[in-house]
Amino acid sequence: MSTIEDVAKLAGLSRTTVSRVINNHPYVSATKKKLVHEAMEQLGYVPNSSARSLRIQKTETVAVFIPRVMNPFFSQLIETLEMAAAARNYQLIVCQTQYSAKKELNYLNLLKTKQVDGVILASHENDWELIEPYLQYGPIVLCNEFDNKANVPMIYQDQVYGGYIATMHLIEQGNSLIGYCTGGHYSSVGTAREKGVKQALKEAGLCFEEKFAFRNVYNIEHGRQVFHWIKGMNERPTAIFTGSDEVAAGIISEAKKYRWNIPVDLAVIGFDNQAITEIVEPNITTVHQPVTEMAEKAMEVMYEKINSKDYKTKEIYQFPLKLIVRGSTVSNNLEKCSSIPKSIS
Amino acid sequence: MSTIEDVAKLAGLSRTTVSRVINNHPYVSATKKKLVHEAMEQLGYVPNSSARSLRIQKTETVAVFIPRVMNPFFSQLIETLEMAAAARNYQLIVCQTQYSAKKELNYLNLLKTKQVDGVILASHENDWELIEPYLQYGPIVLCNEFDNKANVPMIYQDQVYGGYIATMHLIEQGNSLIGYCTGGHYSSVGTAREKGVKQALKEAGLCFEEKFAFRNVYNIEHGRQVFHWIKGMNERPTAIFTGSDEVAAGIISEAKKYRWNIPVDLAVIGFDNQAITEIVEPNITTVHQPVTEMAEKAMEVMYEKINSKDYKTKEIYQFPLKLIVRGSTVSNNLEKCSSIPKSIS
DNA sequence: GTGAAAGCGCTAACAC
DNA sequence: GTGTTAGCGCTTTCAC
């Protein structure tokens, strides 16, 4: 393992000059630059990043917190974030909190110990009061989450509107008994969607029935379960908002086993617009989230914060959601003329 | 940001003693230990990891190379690897090579610059000759890949056997014209499976028809395409080995649009046993890979290599694959009595 | 048991 | 344009 000193010696120059060449600083003559490059080549020299990090107080690494990778929504987020990081010569450390507040706090030490330059929270389990103190060590950016108490950049989607358009669509299809599923973990996403769902119901003169609310539901298996709960009810919903394509797929898959006709016996709407929506029969009506754009923006903002040192300002970047109508809510797959407004702000 | 020096001063002790306390070294009196802990607490002190890394020449971080996160197989691998890393107080950096040999080489510099202690290759695009030199900088472990030229630990699954049992199953169901799909990227996985497929065909007195081999096929959309290719053929295969549940799902989904009866008109077998296999109708027959066990073993071996400094020894850890029979290959979903051997080594 | 001091490899004042 | 030098914050001999 050769060091900058070795290179300097071999080139007959000082460490400073070598360092200047490495970091592309001006004021180095072409001759010496060449000399340095030759020496580096010959020694197979590469700067040691721990030493560099220690000196410049930057690691060029950011951490992203998610509950778990296997959730397709978060896989997609990680995929895009990694590419956005790579484009800026940054590394991405993945931290799975597994919905544990304690694990989250533990991972936040990465910021405190300066192992990462910043943290992107794509989920958070702790109250903001507990997270806030870490801001003294580096920037924290919310991505896909919103927290009113947080004075940091927040890049997210208008989930209230998402819940609203999804529910409004179900109502327009003639449903008046509408079920509702939610992940149940502490998250602004679920809360916001529920708000939108309620608003749509209210505008239609319907009410949110707690008996039709299924909580702690977030994967295929849970979806199957939900179907059985519905099946066992005396009064059943005729449509259900699931908040996730996987839950929707689970419900539909199980319903078909019992020869229910989707959407006639039960209309089902997903969320995320994952690949599975076009595999399940009927295809799943869903709400598309611009994950790629959101992730790209989050990394852009993070990069900027790292270099600006101003971490404690609230900045809002809101991305739009879009309803995608498919067969799981309408018998005829054609999108109808809709009266749903473009925004409900 | 307080340093070890600040703690030492506040406690009225030397840096050495503080360091000993931090690292749980022996020979520190209980009194001083308490003093140090109090000082650390009071200052909110946490050791700086760059400084520590520079000094001990370890970062407690490993990188994992995958083509991309969105592939469910790799999502699962990342998920498990991250947990295995966290259990050992290691961080995981995700590197998406996107099937690019150049990107892969670039990411390998993480090892050279000592930004990571080791690299887990879950895919590799470059010839081993090009990767091998990086071994002088730290351990490299193959996970899910096998390379005969590589003298490093390899944790993988018997893909030859996987291709074999899948194909043998199709043959047992009475198919004699069997199609074959492969991802097509430089990978031992595809090559091994093809070998297994060919061996099964040979044993059954059938031959591998190149016209039924679809290459560069690895997602749902490709699956749909494959269906159309098959549909356009004069002589069509009656069954197809896909090498991926997503491709299988794509084929089945598209076939159903054209009212083909799966498995009667076309039997389809997937690979990986992802959640989608139980959502698609009929459910997809597939080959289960013990990803969790494999990932856990890979991290265990990596951890050991990092601490042993012996990187250049070939070690083989092979995990078994298992056929899971569902409706996409047999009209009757019950698993039949099979004559497929437990191993073909 | 404890402390002084060297040094991991690098960058950036500052001097020339 | 180039070199000297002082640390970044930590661990670890070595001496006491």
C-alpha cells in the first residue's frame, strides 16, 4: 500500500504537489503534473479514503433509512437513490430500521460518528423531538415522509390527494360501502391517505366506518387475510382502498379462489403502480407515485445541504400522484370521464 | 464536536485511558472508568469513525455488488445481507453495476481506497483476471456466483441441479419440446442452469433446440415478448423453462390474454420462488433458492476473512435448491411421485 | 494502572 | 508554482 509520500518521493516532489494533482487544483505545471501521474501509475497509488475523510471532514457517503428492502416501493427508492448518489460520486449505506424506533436511533449514530455526511429518512419511527438533536451533526432530509414539526427539507408526495382520488374513483363507480386498509406503522403517509379517504367520503355524503378499517396490513399475506375478514362480515364493503398493490393483489388472489367476481363483488384499488398490477387478473387500479423523480430530488437536495451547512430550514418539495384506472375497479377497463379535481388544496 | 482530548481533559486523565475505556480494554480502574463515562456523557462524545478507521485500518463496512436492486432476488439478498451485517456492527454499501463491467471495476476502487473492508460479489461482469488484483487490498467473496478461476470463498447454489430438476419435471409431465430462457449476462448462474437443462434433456433422449432458446430475457416485459415469439412459431414448445418467476409471470399473463390454457397449451416453470408465484393464476411452479441462508453464510465468511487476512483460498459452500410444483406445469396441483434424484454430482 | 508521544495518510495554510 | 509544516482524531507501543 503506497502513500502520497511514496508518490512524492518517486516523483521527486513534495506531498503538496501530489495532493494538488490528485485534487485537480490549479497552479501545477504540466511537467510536474505528468511526473506525478507517472509515479502514481507506477505505484498503483490510490488515496486512502479514511485519511481523506478525516482531513476534509467528509465521507462522501449518505445513509438511507427504510423499514425493509423487500417492499417493492422501497426497493425502487433504493435503486434510484443509489444511482443518484453514484452520479455524484457518493456511496449509499442502506439501513433497515425494521419499524424499530430503537434501531433507527442506533443508525442515527452514523451521523454522529461522522461515518456518513447525511441521512435520508424514507421512514421514521421516532418522534421528531428525538431525531432533531442529530441535526447538529449533519443534514437530515425526509423523503416520502412529511413531519410538520421538522424544520428540514421534505420531499414527498401529496398522499392526502392520493387517498382522495382513489376513494373518489371508487365512489364514482357507485360504491358507497368502502373499506380501508393501512400499514399502521407510525408514518405520515398512512395518516395523510386516511385524511384524503375521509375527505372524499365526506364530500360524497358517506361516512368512514371504523368496522371497515383494516389496520396493520401491508403485504400479500395480509391481503389474503383481509379478504377473509370481509367474507366473514354480515354487511360487507363493495369496494376497498388498500394503500398497497401487494395487499390488493393478496385480496384479489384470495377472492378469486372463492370465485368472487372482481370488481363486481368487490372493487379493489392498490397503491404504488408496481409491476404486479399488470400481472394480476383483473389488472389492479392504482395510484402512481413518481418515486424516481422524488428520489432524484432527495439526493440533489441532500448534496446541496451537505455543502451548504444550513440544515435547519424547512423546504417543501411536493410531487403529484396520479390515478391509474384498470380492471380491478371497473368492469370496463376504459378510463371514464372523471370529475375528480386536479388538487384539493 | 468534542474529541477524545476534550473527554480526557474533563475527566482529568490522558487520552490513552479514555481510549482504553472506549474500547473496553482491561487494566483501567473502576474509578477512572466511571470518570471517563461521566465526561463522555456530559460532552455527548462519540468517537469519530474516520479517525478510528485511519488508525486501525478498518472501516467496518462492506460493499455488495448487484446488477440492480429492483430484481426481487437481489432485493432479498440485500435485505438479508444488511441484517447479517448489522448483527456484526458492520455497514452495508450497495453498488449497482447495472451489468456494466466498467461500473464494476470502478466500484472495486472502494476496496483499493480502503473505504470498505471487503466486497461481496453477487454478480460479476469482468473476467476474474481483472478482478483478482484487487485481492491485494482486501477480501472478495462470491455470493450466488461460481468462478472456477477464482481462489476465494464462493457461496452459491447448485444451479446445474436447479436447471436439471426443473427440466426433468417438465419432461415427466410429458413435454418433449421444451423452450429455454436465460438472462444472457455474463454469469455462472445462467451457464450452470443451461448445463442442467441440457443434461436432463439428454438423459431423456431429447435435444436442446437452439431455436427454442430465448436469450437476454429477465423481466416481466421480456416474458410477454417471449410469449409472442412462441405464438408466432410454426413448431412450438409445449413447455418452457424461464429462469425467473418474473419472466414466467410475463409469459403466463400474456398467454392468458390470448386465451391459452396454462399448462395445457404451454407449461411454464419459474425460478426463485418469489411472492408473485402464488399470485399469478395458475400459481407458478418454481425452484426455491435458500437466499437467506446463503446471504447469512456469505456475511459470516466475509467477517472471518476480514479478520484472518487470508483472502486467496478457495472455499466452497454450496446450498441446495428445491423444486416447488404448482399449477403452471401440472393440471392437477398435487405434487406427484417423482423419480428425480437428490443430486446429480 | 496510567500517560507521553508517535504516527495512520491526507489537505491546506502559509511562506517563499 | 512549489515546498514546509501543522494538524484532522484516534490507537498503541513503550516507559514508568
